[in-house]
Amino acid sequence: MKSEIQNKLEQLAYNRTTPFCYGCYIEAPTGVCSDCHSDDLMRHWRS
């Protein structure tokens, strides 16, 4: 079982990142890549 701190840290990391297609190397903020239409995405840190 995850601790409350772990859950909050995961939520914070999720909120500070955006979906990213590594194959096309572009951000995919909708959750689906606009080039290859993949939904198998990584998370990219927003600077």
C-alpha cells in the first residue's frame, strides 16, 4: 500500500509533466500522438 506522501509526489510529478511520443519526439498533450496516433506515451518534464 502506498503512503499518502508517495501518492502526493506521484500526483505532483504527473501534473508537472506532459505526454510525449518518443518515437516521433513530439509532445502529445491530448494523450495521443498527432503524427503516428500512438497512445503509448512517456511523460516529458515541462521546463
